[in-house]
Amino acid sequence: MTQTCCARRVTPNRGEIDYIIRAAPFGFISSDGGRGKNDSGIGALAPVKEAGIAGAAVSAQTARMGDGLSTYLDGIIGAANELAVAAGVRIGMTASEAAHLLLRDDRRLMSPSTDHPAGAHTGLRR
């Protein structure tokens, strides 16, 4: 099961947004691609929020685009949707800190067989 992913691409296009929604991670972090015209580089944050997925983007100035490991290790959050903010993600924090917050977010649904967060690593379900 995918829990949180640091995308290796810039903020996903429509087809990739559909893939993220189908994969149903608890959250994703990608690059903002330099934001672009009309903030199109962070355009994925709203549709994934509507699907119940927390999303954030690192500033393209802080991590290599197309490199998920650099996104995780070097990236600094530059944008986040409301679900990510509710989980504690803040502009200016590292992507690795944000990813850990998304993994610990207790608003996630747990499977009926898991009655406490200690078993969350194998029992969490979206």
C-alpha cells in the first residue's frame, strides 16, 4: 500500500492526478516546477484535496526536478493544500518533515481490524 510519495516529476498533469487519486496515498509531495503561469505548477493540489488526499509541493529552487530523492532530502515546501496543512505541513519546512507528518496524520481511516495507532504500519486503509 502506498502511504506517502515524493514524486520524481514536477506537479502532476491531469493523467498523473488521476493516477494519484486511484493509488490513494495518504499524501504526496512533488515539485512546483517553478510555479508557472497562474500557479499551474501547483494545480494538482486542489483536485487531490477533493479526493481526500493531502498534497504539497517543494520549491523548484530547492530540489532537483525529476528526482524524488532530491525532493525528499533537499526540498523545502512552497505550497500545500488544506489537508496537508491540517496534518501540520507548513510552508518553509523540509519535504522530509512534511512526509513524516503526512504519515503520522491521525485523521486517516483505519481498517476495522486495527483498533489502535500502534498497529498502523500494516493496518491502515484509505
